[in-house]
Amino acid sequence: MPSKFRLRKIFHPFITILAKGLNKIGISPNIATCIMLLFSILSLLSILCVSNLFFFSLFIFLVGIFDGIDGAIARLANKVTLFGGLFDSLMDRLSEFLIFLGLLIYCWDFLLWNFIDMKIIIFISFFSSIMISYSRARAEVFFKGDFDIGLMARSERLFYLFVTMLIAYFYGFVNEFLFIFMILVISTTYFRYLKIKKIIIDFES
């Protein structure tokens, strides 16, 4: 059911090594989740305090790393709990909000092609990102399985922002990169909706 291409598969060996090390020094899954949220806060502060896309992208990368570490620690230490799943999901949404808030502040006065307000693009991107995660969570309430369908899941969204904002720090094109991001997340939202809708129709027929 989930899409075959996932960055978490590529980073899995690295995440596992880090998770084993952190588990040995007593870092729990929930603490790892809090560290992930801390890096999200730092990404926002890097925009608020110094308006620096280099640090912003670096902290987003660390958010993505620790987004995988908390689950890896939970599995290694056999500490997978219902509360941990809820806490992780809530902190994921909060971290995403903080990252998009940073983008919103950075691009507040920007116009794409001199007439499209970047605030609209960022708002649509944030809304679509939330819908991608929500549709998966909602589908998994009704059906067993992994509904991580489509290109721009959370790990891919974070990695895209990390890479493109790092490039933008050196070469520019922030608006263009974020416009492409909007198209990708809208497309993923619609694609996931169609796939889940088909599963529901097949189940009810």
C-alpha cells in the first residue's frame, strides 16, 4: 500500500545507528520527539532573529532526522505505546506549523513573478501538508495497513525544504522553489485522496 520510494528507507541505516546510541544513553522516544520539536523552534528562531536560510535549512534537516529517531528508539527499546504515537503525531503537526511560520515570516513581503503573494502560496502549502497527514491517519482508522501514499509525505516535505532552502541561501529562487513545493503537496493530497477513495468504494461495493 505505501509508496515504494521513501527517504526513510535510504536514511534507515543512519537513523538506526543514531537511535541505538541515543537509546544506550537513556534517551526515550518521547524525549527524542521533544528534541525534534526543539529543532523546529530553532528553525523558526533562525528566521526571527537572523533571517538566515542556511541555519533554517540545517535545523529542518535535524527535524527530519529526529522525526525518524523517536520511532526507531521506541522499536529498539520495545517502548511503542499509544500515548507515544499520539504525542509524536501532535508534535509532528506542531513542528510543521513552526517551520511554515518561519517561511511565512521570511517571505512576508515577497511576490512571485511580481503579482502572486507568497503568503498565499505558503498557506496553501501548509494546508495541503496537513491534509496529506490527516488523510493517512483517517484512512488507518477504518482500514488496516499503511496509507503512506504519494510522493510528498512528511519526510519528503522536510527533505525538499532542507535542500531547496539551502540552495536558495546561496543562489536565490526562494519563491520559485516554494511554488514548486506547493504544486507537489497539492498533487500528493489529491493523489492520496483518489487512492483512498478507490479503496473505500471497493470495500463498500
